[in-house]
Amino acid sequence: IENYLDLTRPTELKCEPVALRQVILEVLDELEPQTTRLRIKTVKRLEKDAPPAIVHPDAVRRILLNIFLNAIEAMPSGGTISVDSFMEKDRYCVVVRDTGPGIPEKYLGKIFEPFFSTKEGQGMGMGLFIAKAILTTLNGTIRCNSNPEQTTFRIEIPPYGITKEASRT
């Protein structure tokens, strides 16, 4: 409910230079107790020399947290989460892969809709909706590909993440 309320409240995004690599590492450190308990290995290939992005650090953190939590929930018996970050053309790219059972094709078109969830009795189906809404505000994109062996989320963020017209997360 708090995530939904945060999304609907008008707020000014205060952007600042952010090292995306550092945000990724902080979120993974926060989730380490869960990944360790569930025997989930994390593989990190993060570009060290990328210049900072001008974005809202908490917004980027929320996007990554939602994606990583979905990956963790998809692998209750262990697996691997791989994270790559790099510059491609004029955009920051973050690619997150998990070795969970995948998202059935019939659901791929719905995963970014509010309140859509395949997890019975868990969550509200707002995490990916919020991630996409934040990325839209930051002039970024998120895409998902999935098969029975792997799910991949690709996030792209421009270096100056927000325009003057965008004022809500």
C-alpha cells in the first residue's frame, strides 16, 4: 500500500549524480541474508568506470529492489541472479537474469500492469508496475524476456534521467 501511495502522491524528484554500480551493490548487500538463506548465488559484472547518472537515487533503488525481490521469490530452492551494468550508446543499462522457472508467455504482456500477480496470497502485484512507472518518469525503459530456464529484465536509463515535465514517481 505504501508503494502505491508513494506512486500516486505528487512529489518532486530531486535528481543528483548517482553511481549506479554503487546502488546495485547496496541493494544486493541488503538482500544478502535472503539470498544466502535460499542458496541463491549472485554474479555481478558491473562497469566500474561509468560516469554517474543524474537520477533520483531512491527511485533507482526501488526499481532494483522490486526486480531483485521478484528474482529471489522465483527461486525458493536456490539458483543464480546475474547482474550486468554497462553503458550502451548514450544510456545506462542494467540487465538482471535469474534461473527461476520463467514467466509463462501468456503472462508476459501483463507483468507491468497494476495488481497483476501470479503469486497466490503474496504481494499486491505492484512491484513491476511501480518500477515501470518510475522508469517512465526517468525517461527510461524496462523490458522482460523469459523462458523456462531464465528470466531477463533489461533496464535502460538516460544519463540525465528526468525531464522538466516529469515531476512524479
